[in-house]
Amino acid sequence: MITDEDFRNLFRNNLQKQIAKKRCTQKEISNALGVSDSIVNQWIHGIKIPRMKNIDKLCAFFLCERSDLIEDRSTSAPDQELSDHDKNMVAAYNAAPEHIRKSVDTVLEPYSPVSRQDEDVYA
């Protein structure tokens, strides 16, 4: 089982990879998400973990999936680049209100190889 500290480190590393990939600043992230600069700094340094709603906002900002931020990809196959259409669909999904995402999840669940966890585990 992964400890809180291990998860913070995993998230921190994944977030730093996304920041490097997008070449953005902490200020750009905080402005896009509507959170303080200090909160983003705490995420980047592994001090705190954002709630799922902010992870979803980060996904929309980076045009990535939750798994890109919260899963260990170091031992998995290299990421395939998403098409522009797929990136737009991910961003639209992540930006949608929660009730819309739940409706989409319900419709797509039979086709999903992995079921999602919508639990807000970390504060």
C-alpha cells in the first residue's frame, strides 16, 4: 500500500514533469486554477496534494489525464501522444461540471478497461 508521503512524492514528480512539458510557470497555473501561488508551490514541492476537483483542473490545464498526475508511469510503456481531438475531449471533460462528468462516466463505464475512482481521498 502506498503511503501518503509516497503519494505526495509521486504526484510532485508527475506535476513537475507536466510543468516542464508545458513550459509554464507556477503563476500561470495558479491563475488558471484560481488558487494561490503558495498552494501551487506546496503541490510542486510535495507538501500538499490538491483535491480531485483541482487535479481535474490541472488535467484540463495540461491537457492530460488524471493518471498522468496520480499514477506511477515510470515502469509502464511510454505514453502515446493524444491527438488534438482527444486532448480537446479530455479538456472538455475535465472542465465540465461534476454532474456532467458523472453522466459521461456512467455512459462510458461499460467500455472502460479501468473503472475510475471519484473519491476525494486527500484533503
